[in-house]
Amino acid sequence: VGEKWGEMLRVWRHVHVLVGTEEELAHWVGEKRGQQLARSCCDLGPELVVVKRGAQGAAWATARAGGEIETEAVQGRSSV
């Protein structure tokens, strides 16, 4: 990651809302999950971080708070 991590960190300092999957965001801050991952990203500059977790819902963090939200399973349908 090295030099690219430094470039990403400079960008994140100017970001208001950062949204990504656990896999995408963990690539930059390590093997954390859920709210812990959101908090680690938030500590690097963004005002609000949302971590998408697929069927496990989502996690979020700001400088003052954080949490996790569950999802409800939705049965898929083919439109074809």
C-alpha cells in the first residue's frame, strides 16, 4: 500500500462522507470490521464513514458516535 496509502490519506482529509464496503475500506486501514473499521477510517479525516456489510447490514461512525444497522433479507426476483 505504501505511497498510495499516503495519497489516499491526503484525499480523506478533505472528504465529508466516505462510503465503501468492508473489503474496500479494510484494504486501507487493516483487518478491522464493522463499527471498528468505520471509526478507524473516521479518525483519518472524513466526518462520516459508512461501511457497507452486505447481508450483515452497515456500520457507521462520526467523531462523536457510531453504530451498526441490520438489514432485512429481501427475496430476489428475476425481471427477465
